Amino acid sequence: MRFPLALAAVLAALALPAAASGAVTIGSNLAGTGTNGPGGCNTICTGVNVNLPATSTAANGLTSPINGVVVKWRVKSASSGNPVSFRVLRPGAGTTYTGAGTSTPGTTNGATAEFATRLKINAGDGVGLNPGNSALVWSNNAAATVAHWSVTNGFNDGLADGQTAPGATSNQELLVQAVVEPDADGDGFGDETQDGCPADPARQTPPCGTGPTNPNGNPPPTPTPTPTAPVITGYAVVPATFRLGSLAQIRFRLSQAASYDLTFDRILPGRKRGRRCVLQSRTVRTGVRCAVYLRRAAISGSGRAGLNTLAFRGRVAGRPLPLGRYRLTFGAVGPTRLVAKTRSRTFTLLPALRRR
């Protein structure tokens, strides 16, 4: 009888689910030595590893292999007291990325610091940082490529969430990694350390399957989204040089539906008089050259989230603009009255073709 009993015990053991962890660690393996970052990152910038050699990559790769939740992140630094925020960055073509999430800030400690967080991440997303005050969180690595957005390429505050843009590159490694857990019920909590009911989106603490987590038994309140200002990207006048009466397009993207304002300033030569730039004339011909911007027209309207296009023939409200070079400034105000950072492009308006 011993053999059948032993066989039954083995079969029972095989029937038990294997204990396995679904968490993955991605990004850098933090083996590098911290140093200064790319130019422009002495204040604040955004960085992400585009590629790393295998000897520098974390156990589960450079990008997330699963849809899940970042439950903690680590940064290695050779400096202390620098503010750093963890970023989720969604890759596009080449070095183009979209900001897809930002953690609350942490502070470097001159070694490897670890911070808890809760940020959704999709399969294929990369992980990066917003380092500040010249944080030494970069490592020189000739076989690596890092993309960055800083004052040197027009991003004074780094790459904003919802903003899509190509980054500048350098042969460095960003010393950041993240731990990602699955999120089977899609409630935004990591299944292994943050969610006691991974199959119940209404609860995160047992007893599971008994309704919402709230002790009063009511459905959990719908979280109020934090208001954000619109972000303007993809702004352009196409073509940038055209003739009065011919068709051009004004294009811009909005991260959310917003009211937009387009202002047309004619660019004229000027001369410095103290701190002022004075329009150049017969009597004002000396001094440092500068540019005078004269407001000529404005257009307002309601924009949708995504791409907005306006047909433009060099006329505003039926009146032709004076010929010459212009600065077109793009502005937007969201439904919560938060104001977008203005952007500008130049274009040149040429005379209309004469009909023979």
C-alpha cells in the first residue's frame, strides 16, 4: 500500500500551482558610475535610455515586457540632495517619445536610492528620469544611447506628460531601473505588493469579491482628475514661405480640447536704444541690430484634442496682412482656465502673383 500512497502524494504535489513571481526589473542594471549628464541638464531635463549593451541592462530588459504597474524605482547617483522624478516614456519612431507618467519627486543620496510609487506602464514603454540641479545620475557608456530633452533643444522643463517629441542623443547611460508588477484586474495596483484582491477591481484588501473597498459599502468615489494645462505640439505653418492668396496651412496639436489664440506679429528691423528695440528708420540707423515685433492680427477659436488645421491665405478677417516676415504665436487655455506654454513659428508672406 505504500507505493500507491506515495504516488498519490507526488501527483497531489504536481497539481499544486507553482509559486512564481510575475514582477520584472527593467532599465539599467545600475553598474555604471555616476557623472555629469548631457549639456542642458544642469537645471532640469528628461532622459531615457534608447539602447544599452547587455552588460548594462537590468534582468528583464530595457523596456517593460508586460502591461502593469511600476511599484518601485531605483536611481544610482554620485551626488546627494538632487531632486529626481521617475518617468514612464512611450517610444515612437527613432528618438521620438511621449511622456506617459511622472512619479512624486525623490532625492539622490550619493548611492542607490529606492522609492515606492504606483504608475501604470504598457508593454514596450521605457523608463527614465527628470533629474535636477546637475544630478550625477548619468554614466559614460560608448555602447549606449540616451535621448534627452533640455534647454539645449527647446525643452526648458523637460518632456511633459502627453507631449510627443524627438530627443537629442548622447553616448551615455541613465542609471535608473524599475520594478513592474502585473495588474490583472486593471485597477492600477500592482498584483503582488499593492493589491490584496488581484482579481477584483473594486477592492484591494480582503475579503475579496464582497464589493468596494470602502468600509461604508458604497462604490468607491470616482477620483477627481488633477487639472493640467494644455500642451501645444506639432505647431507649424506649411509652407513657411508662400504668396498672398495662395493656400497654406496652420497646424498644431493640443493635448486636450482647449480655446486657442493665434497672434501674428510682423518682424521688422530695429536698433537697440538702451534696453529697448526701436524701429529702424532714417533717423534711427545706428546701434546694435534687433527685431521689432508689431502686432498685426489675431485669430481665436475652439480646438480639439489632437491635430488642428486652419486654411490660411495671408488674410485675417478678410484683410490681407502686410507683406514680409512674421512670427506666429500659438497659445491655448484649457477648460479649467490653465494656460498652455506658448509656442511660435516664423513664416514669410510674399506678393501675390500678377495675372497676365
